[in-house]
Amino acid sequence: MNTSIKKSALPDITDWNSINWLKISQYVEKLQQRIYHAERLGMVRKVRDLQRLLMKSRAALLLSIRRVTQINKGKRTAGVDGHKALTPYERSKLYNKMKDMNIKCHKPKPAYRTYIKKKNGKLRPLGIPTIKDRVYQNIAKLALEPQWEAKFEPTSYGFRPKRNCHDAIERIHTTVGNKKVWIFEGDFKGCFDNLNHDYILEQIKGFPAFNIIAKWLKAGFVDNDVFHEAEDGTPQGGIISPLLANIALHGLENLLNIEYQKDQRKSKTSYRNRTKYAVTKYADDFVIMCESEEDANDLYNKLKPYLETRGLELAMDKTKITHIEEGFDFLGFNIRKYKTHNGSKVLTKPSKDSIKNAKRKISEKARQLYGGNVQKLIGTLNPITLGTANYWSPTVAKEVFSKMDAHIWKVQYKFLRRLHPKKSWQWISQKYFKPDKTGQSKNNWILTDPITNNQLKKVSWIPIVRHVQIKHDYSPFNKNLKDYFEKRDIKEFDRNNVAYRQKLAKKQKYRCSLCSKSIADRTEGLEMHHKIPRVQGGSNEYKNIELVHNSCHLEYHKVFPARENIPNNAQLRSVMNYIKRKKITGLI
């Protein structure tokens, strides 16, 4: 599609559910790629022109409405005006209202202040903008993010596309241990609440939506029906806030004179930092790895100009200098150099606090379910245990996994004893414990719901697989790296899914069996499809199940309801082509 000629990807809307989302996404994605490449080439005027084109497009407006009112978890939370858009009709109405408006003429409303609990028990303030503000913030983010992705430091990993905590941990793991053995653990005091507005605005000077971002920063918030002005900070809860925070915190490597030398060996390219400092940053959490204790102590003074211009200061109670042999915690992991019979080795493990918090959460959830049935317990604990295990899985966690399984055994034992106080343990065990139905384990003591046959997963079933760090400054906005990120999506899929899902995905070559599109890119939820429906005697064996997209599964059963005749091969090919055509045109 020639984005320099076409201004909009869409005609007028008549039905929200019939919008060609694929075409819209491709239009916006192509413009973002062009912004990224223009910025890399230093073409300032072209970057501005493309940003204006993107922000004025109806495609960006539609995608933003869809994200804010349909995809985001906070879609049911209203701002100060109390307005929400949860139905297709309301979304279409919102679009028709906003399509002829100009983002530059928008007058932001103050954010609605609410509070959520932090891990340490304290409250974190969130500022919830109105629906219209959120839509415009997403439009601005679509245009601003690719420009800054071309400039951000390669060691920054928080709130950036296709980057995560494990990339940050792997960066530290591969950097410390030899020369860089002293760790400066930094923590900004109230980072999001204290960032200097003038500094942020100075960094985005020239951006077409500069004025509206300035208004968002100064819009203030309403707490308990009382309006408060905002002199500093970016409100946590705004869609564009994490990006603005990253922009404000950019520049730490430049301050420390960190440079990278390109190292070409045969077909492999790597970038080496031979300076005395190395940084890893995840949003407002950061560590600086140093070669000597003196270099680490010097950082208190070196960081002063960086902090002052941004309106920040270090939280002295959390900022400290540690030797790698003592170890330190970062993002829920402990990184430490251990002495072994083969010399010294850096190991990354789940931190003690992280383990303690996971155990406490599991115990509290089980206590809340006392008096309920086993299915409720299994449905509640499985996402927690598997999510925790997947987060820890790239590290040395095998022993921790065994201890977690032992803790979960105690939790389920107490639950069952309370559920059947007058029954013997033999009766309870015969009713609720069965062999693993997936066949990946020979364990015969798997907690099983006697009605649905659902089972409580074991933490130790999650394989320990070393995370592959994202390469240097690679970005998904670089159109030449499409294959690279598709392979990373597959690895990420395997890490975040249980064994039987991995097995099905590999069998299907990570493609939906109904539309042939990728199931690893996390653009849509997945469901189990039974070739022979359960209501007609179909089993849960691997040969009878497939992983398919939610929308494809729904479309399939519209044509072939589960209780009606099973389609023959010709009918199956026909419906697969039908679903594929609808998927390609973006109608599902």
C-alpha cells in the first residue's frame, strides 16, 4: 500500500464488526516503519510529515478506539466523565464523533485518581484519563514511539515493544563476573511523580502533537472529588505515560560515555562495550556495573546532573553498592557469583522475596476459596503457578520449583481436609487424585476435579530454558527484521505455554489449523478445537485436538455446530478456505 498517496485506509463505518482490521493494522504498521527508518537516517522533516499523516488517519483513530475500548484491561474503567464504550454500537458512535475532530484542538480533562496495592503493602496512585483522552494518547503514542525506538539505548528494556524483564536479566548475567564486579543498585525516588515537565517537553520539541502532550502533563487529577494541579510527573495509568518516562530517562549511557564497538565474526555481528561502566535499565529500575569500588562510588556525583535536569533524586535507602560475590536482587531475581569446584560462576536464581511472595499469594488465594469446590481451586491456582514458573524458568530454578510444588501440596491438602472434614484421607485421595492425563508425567497424585477432569499443574513440569537476549538495538519497527521477531515469538510462545500446547503448536508448525495464520504472535487468544466434538464422543487425545484462534473457532462452529454432523474432508477444506478469506480481509 502506498501510504504517501492514501490518506485513509477506510471508507465510512456502517458496522463495527465488519471493519477490515488487517488492512488498518498494515497501514499503520507501514507508516510506523517509515517513521523509524526516517529517524535512523536523520530525515527530521520527513519524520514530522509521516507523524502528521499517521495521526490524521482514520486508521489510527479506529485502532486506538479498538485498543482502548476492546483490548486493554482497563476498558471498563471510566474517567472523570463516567463515559465508557463497551459495545460495538458505542464504539461506532465514539468513532463517528471523533473522526472529524483534530487532536491539536482537543482539551484534556483531569485524570481520575485511584489507588492499587504495591507488593510492599503501600498504595500506588493511578491516574485514569477519560476514554477520549486515552484514544488520543494512543494515537500520539503510535506516532511518537517508532521515532524514539530509533534513538533509545540498547540497554533499556522497560515498556518497549518486544523487550521484557528477561532481556534485562540476561544482559546483566552476561556482563557481570569478569571485569565488572561492583554493582551500583539505583532507585529513583518517586520517579513517575517527580519527572520534570519542561525537560520532557524539551526532548519532544517539534513533535506535531507537542502542545496536546503538554496539556496532558498539566491536566491534573481528581481525587475524592477534589481537583489537584500537576506541576511534575507523568500520571501512572495514562497510555502515553510509560513512553514519556522512557524519553525522560534516556541518556544515562551518554552521561557515562558508554560506547559500543562492532565485532564482526564470520556471519555473526556483536557489539562490545569496553568502557568501565555498563548499564541495564528497566523503566525506573536500573543497575550500573563497574570495574572497581571507586568507580561505583564516583557514580553518586556523576549522576547529579542527570538527576537534576530530570527533577529526580536517588532513594538513598534503596540505593547501594554491592560486590557480585555478595549478590543483588533485580526484577524478582538474585544475581550472584558463586565459587564452584571449577572456579567461579555467575548464577541467576529467583530472589528470596519473590519466592516468599509467590507462596503467600498461593496460600491466600486458597484460603479465600475455603468452602468452594476443587474446580474453583484448580482454576484459580493454575494461572498463578504457571505464570510464576514461566517467569522464573530462564534461571537456575529447578530446586525452587520442587519447593513450590511441596508448598502447593500442603495448600491443597489443607483445602481438601477442610472440604471433607469427616472423610478419611484414603477416600479423599481416591476421589481427587489421578494420573497425569496429558502423559507428560508419571505422577499418579495429580489433583483432579472429578466432574470436569481438569488438573492442577505442577510447577516442576515447566522446563528450564535459558532466555535468548534481544540483539543490541533491534526493533520490531525495522521492516528488515520481520523473520527475526517471528522466531522470537515462537520461542516466547514455547516458554509461556505448557508442554501439551507446545506439542500441538509444533505439530501445527505454529499455525492455526483453520486459517493458517501464526498462533505465536500473541495478537489473539487461542482455544482447543476438537475434530470430533466432545458431545459426539470425541476424546482429548492429541490426534483429536488442535490449537486455533478464538475467532476462527467461533466461525467454524457457526458453520458446523458441535451437535450436528461432522464435516467430511471436502466440506472441511471449503470452510477452512472460507475462514482464511475472512481472516485475510480482516473480517474476523
